[in-house]
Amino acid sequence: MTTPASKTRRIAIDPLTRVEGHGKVTLLLDEHAHVTQARLHVVEFRGFERFIEGRPYWEVPVMVQRLCGICPVSHHLAASKALDAVVGAAPVSPTADRVRRLMHYGQVLQSHALHFFHLASPDLLFGFDAAPERRSIAALAAELPEVARQGVLLRRFGQECIRLTAGKRVHGTGSVPGGVNKAVTPAERAALKADLPQVLAFAREGVARIAELYGARRAELEAFGTAPSGLLSLVGRDGRLELYDGVLRARDAHGAVLLDGVDPARYREHIAEGVKSWSYMKFPYLVSRGPDSGSYKVGPLARLQNCDFIHTPLAEAERAAFVAEHGGRPVHAPLAYHHARLIELLHAAEVIGELLDDPDLSGDDLLRKGPRATEGVGVIEAPRGTLIHHYRVSPDDLVTHCNLIVSTTHNNQPMNDAIREVARTHLDGHEPTEGLLNHLEVAIRAFDPCLSCASHALGQMPLHVEVRGPGGALLGSRTKESRG
């Protein structure tokens, strides 16, 4: 039976809170308060791909960082990796590789710390239905100051790794097509190593804290917003967890491998992007499965289950325990992202320790070049998931094509599936309260979305402009239905 439009209620959560960027959730309820539709909308359009076209290729690694103030390093490095191929410098020198990796793992560590300790933990520690003023970093600092302090110090360490490799904590210039423009000095390495024992201790405490929280409410949290999907990530050529470089692997919702060992430069053979009228964010899917059943998750939960092992011992022990706790079956619960995220934070700290002991980090072979190419693809595992940068460059060094598929875009359909499940379970048939509506935000926050990174569209973008006088009278209008 179709509910008459006059009986339909529309509820909007606008804006979403404690996420990066601007988005909203809309619910449609029938006359009996049953949920008939739940959607995540990305409501800002930024069009960065078009900004990049026509620019000299060497500007791109710096320009693309302006996509985001939370994960600029990820865009900086993905663009650099793509353009390494253009300048004939793939692979880069060992020193450039180690410097970039230190920059990257510092980014992963600080971003994961920010998300868990400051954005997500108030919900987990104080409850989804707690008063809004209690679900905040201010309340966390007041009631659990040591937890808040650990988040701050972990972030500071990660940002210091970024500063020493990129030149600045935010929007640095350290990575360039073909390599890097500075190495890390022995004195800088020693300063970071002095803080590493505390960082490792905080990281281990964080994993223990989330494991305890999750274990105490396992049945409830595993059912919250759970919607099966595929999994996609980079893995090392030996199957290890690999966040900087590797090959693409995808599994179906049951864990069966669909793709493996795929060169990231061939991503377009396996990933397509759909669009829907109600969001500026695209909907990627696996070509082999089609748009209706080919969606997949990316990010910590996907990476932890897509890899065969983690090469650092502390994180591997936690990964093995995570897998054993779930009986080896794929985990699709959005809130399990938090557990996986903190295992990755621990792994990042361990990798940073390895890099600080590597003499190549302070080498002097910074830049390489070789035969030029006209196209390059750079893929990296950003904190939020698989990040793809693809460029074509003309003989006069100008970018003629740019395509970006960011982590949050990959997770678009799984996030919509999660809020639909939460709405059906927790809101259906009930009068929506602030606490119940926060359940939807909790599900979205678990993915750690970066909505400003993900907001661009494929195809035509309509535009309507109105000019009004001081009194509000319409003086003129213009509508543009297509490019040009």
C-alpha cells in the first residue's frame, strides 16, 4: 500500500555532527511512524576534479591537500604517487619511500586518535541516548581527563611526524613528483624515538579500552546498523596489511576473494561509479557484481579482514584476537570499525618505530626521474580507506584529466545501508527523540566519514541563481542545466 503524501512525515538531521564536512540524514515516516526511507545526503558541492584540470602537474600534490584539513597528507601522497609515474620515478628512492611512509603513518596515527578519542568515544562511553552536552569532547575532558589527554598526546606525536617530513603539520610540501624535498635528520629521529614508548603504551591502552567496551555489549553492538557488503583494500604482495603501497584485493560479504593482486593502475577495470539524484557523492561498485550488489566497505574494518596478517607483532596479536572473537567470520558491524581503527593505530606506532631505526630515512637520494609518461594512478590507504588519484598530463605539463575516488565515497552505499538498518530497528514505530536520532549519527560516525573530500559529482550539475534587491524583490534569475 502506498502512503498518501499528506500522511508522510519528513525528519531531517541537519547538519550531521562530529564529522568532517557537511551532510544530513533524512527520514520519511508514514502515518504510523514506520520508516519508509532513510538516506544520507552530502549537500556541499566542491568539484575539486575540475579545479585541478589545466594546472601544471607539479602544483597538484600541494593543491589537492585543500580538499581536507583532516587528511591532507593522504591526498598529498596519493597525488605524488600518481605523478611519480608521469615523471618516470616509479619506484622512488629508498629515502623518499621511508620519508613518505613516516609522513603517512604519522597521519594515520593522528587521524585515528582524533576520531576515537575526541569524536566517537563520547557516544561509546556515555551512551547514545545521553544528553547532547554530555556527548562531547568537553564532557570527556571533564569526566575522563586521562582519556582525553591520551588522545591529545597521540595526535601531537603523529602531527610531529608530519611536520618533520612535510614541513608543516597541515598542508605541507615535503612530497613532490619523483620523491621528497627533505630527509629526516638523526636529531629529529632521536626526538621522535624519545616519545615512542609513551605512544606505544597509550595505543595499547586504547585497544584494551575498546575491546572491553565492545566485549561488554557485544550482542547489542554487533547488531547495530549491520548490513553485509563486500570489502576492498590494498594489501602487500605477501598478503600483509599495507597502508602505503600494494595491490588491490576485494572479498564478498562472506569473505570469499573476488579480486587479488590487481595493479592499482587498473582500478577502472574493476570499479565503476554510479550517481543518484539526492546526493553529490558518487556510489562506487565492483563491475563484476554490478551496481545493485557490488557495493563494498573500505577503511580499518575492511583492511583488518582483507589482509592475511600484520607484520608488526603487537598489532598482529590484536588482529588475531579480533578474528578469533568473531569465530573467523566476516564482521560487518559499523561499530567494529572503532576496534579495528585502534588496532591500526597501534600498528602505525610500531611501523613508525621501525622507520626511525632505518638509516635510509636520513639518506640524501631524494629525487629521481626517468622516461616521461602521460598518465599516472596513485592509490594509498588513507585513514578512512582506499584513496585513488588518477591524472593525465599533456606534453606541456598541464593536467588534462583528474579523477578522485576517496575513502568516504567508497563507503557511501554501506553508510546508507547502516542508517537504514538503524532506522528500522530503533526508530520504526517510535516517536523520534533526539537520543533516537543520534543513533543514526553514531552509525555514520563509525565510518569516520570525510564528507568534504567526497563531495563531487559525475555528469551535469544544474545551477540556479537569483538576484534580489534590498527589499527582497526578484530582479532576475538564470538557470544553467549543463556544463559550458
